[in-house]
Amino acid sequence: MCTCTGNCVASKPEARSTWEQLQDFSHEQVSASSKQNAAKRAILLFDTTARMWERGNGLTAGEQRMEHDDNPPKLSPAALRPLYRHVWYYNLKIPLFYGLLGSAGYVAWTTSQVWVERLMYVVMGYLWMSIVTFMHDCTHGVLFKARWKNWAFGLFSTLPLIITFIAFKEDHLEHHRYNRSPKDPDAFTMGDRTLADFLLFYAYVLLGGILTIVQFVMLYPAQKFRGTKLAVHGAELALRVVVYTGLLLWTRQLGVLDRFLKLWLIPGYIFSLLNSMRFIAEHYDTPWEAGQLLGTRTILSNQAHSFFWNNINYHIGHHVYPGVPWYNLQKLHAALGPEMARQGAVVERSYLTVFWQACLRGPESRGRNAQARADRIARVAQIGGGIH
């Protein structure tokens, strides 16, 4: 479940001066005799900004190459700089959402009305998506300025989810690096429409939480982790064993183990259903091996949904410029609007509509995807681009 270009350096104070140099340089009138030196200077400036962003956010060179290869929209540094800027008070939503989550849990625990209890479980599952979308920004190092704060929140917020933060982070960054390609670890919806493909697809729809735990606890770490990453993953799992064991023994001693499990697992399952819907809607049936802008879907949905899910629905902008924090994604969407319309980017209005269509169609195949892309291009040509 993102790569970064040199453009992302605008979010880091130490890199802005370099970008300003680059912007000034781009407007210089260079004489014919100095063009070769000017080209070298430009390359040096780009390399410097790339290294600064890598050091600040822990992003790999491979991630940055992906967006250069995709030829993303060239928003100017002046346009990007305010979008990358961190504004601390937006993150006051974090204690707000944890407060709402705790309040819903308290009502579910204390109410004598079954329908109220069940409603609170639904509310908790929905709010867990709010927390997870904050954690998602931590994987890109953009929820907080300080790297350690992103790690701290990532570790804390994933504790109830069983999965480890490092596994989610590494898988997610690899997904961005190879978005909608054979190397994308999250592109399991693409296959040959065999029986196994159908079983996996609908198992994820119904039991996505369990499959996600298997992926991030066992499969992905076994395939990818060695050395320090494996040690961190193991330490996170050990922490979970200690915390879960302590909670289970404590609630059993108090005689409320069954209530505790209901309060934990039922909202967790509701969250997994919502997460499956969101995850499939973000990329299902978008053009295969077409880069970040075309290989991603934005869901306009509504402002209430955008508020609680921290603008994750504006997913095209996030994939093109993953260094932009959640509270600026709607502004980024507006800035990218002309280019998205020109290229015929996939923008839809409803999560439920996209998810329901995916459930009816089942797993993808390259042939069906190519045909869908041809139909989309023809449709965009007829209407001159825009939402479709």
C-alpha cells in the first residue's frame, strides 16, 4: 500500500535554498560558451537536493527514480514549496481522533443497549481508518518533521493491529516504487483470473485483515528482511507478545476477557472491511505499468469522509508527490487538475461504486486492463478529459 522525486525537497528547510538556486538558475540567460558548465551545475543541484531529501526522510534512490521515469507533472518549486510546508496545528486531529475512538469504546463497554454497542463498534472501525491514514503519512516521513516522531507514532499506532510498522513501511514504499507493475507487492488483484486469483481476491474482500497480518508479520519480512530490518521487525513482534499477553491475562483475571476481545476484534474486522474497500478502490483497474498519475485513482467522495480519512482519497496527488502532508492533498489535487484532465487520469466520485464494480468483475488480467485503458482513452478523447 510511494516514491519521491527531487521536487520533494521543498518540504525540507535545508533543501529550499538549493531549490531557490535551481529556480534562479533556470531563469538565467546562459551564453553559448557556458552551456556545458551550466548543464553540469544543474546536475549538481539536482543531485544535492536528492541527497538532502533522502537523508531527511529515509527514502531510497529507487523511489526517486520511479517518478523521474514516470515523467510526472512538473509543478514549479514555487508551487510545491507551500504544499510541502509542515503546519503543526493540523495534527491536533490526532488527539481528537484518539479521543473519539476512546469515547466510542467507553460507550460500547458501558451501554446496556445492544444496538448502541454495535453502532459504537462500527464507529470505532471507521475511526481506526483515521488513525491508520495518519500512520500512513509516517511511512513517508511527513506526518512530523522529526524522523523519530514518525517512527514513534508508527510504532504506537500499529500496536492494536498486530502488523509491524517496519513491515508496513517497507512494503508500502516498495508499492510506490513499483506502482502497478509486476514488482508491486500490493498488486495482487492483477493475474490471469485463475481459480486461485478469484479465491485470493474475494478472500481479501471478506478477510483482508487476516491476509494483511499474514503478509506483514510473516510473508513480506521472510522475503525481504535481513539484518537490522529483521531485528526491528522481531523487536516489534516481541513487544506485541508482551502487550497482548499482559492485556489478555489482566482482563481474564478481572472476568471481562470476552468483552475485551469483542471491543478489540469486532471493530478490527469492520476496519478490515473498510480498508479492503479503500485499498482496492485506489488502484483497481487503473492502467497497468503506466506510472504514478495514471496508475492511481482519486475518489472525490465527500468532505466529511475526507476529513476523517485525512484526504487519503486524493490518492493521485499522493502518489505523484508523496512528500506532501495529508492536509495539503486537496490543494495538490487542484494544482494537478489540468494535467490529470489532459492525461485522462482516473477520478471517481464514490468508494462504494468503485468497490462494488470491482466485486462484480473480480480479479484483473492484463488483457482486460488493456481493453479498459483503450476504452478510457476513447472516452476521454470524446469528452476532452476530466472526471470519468
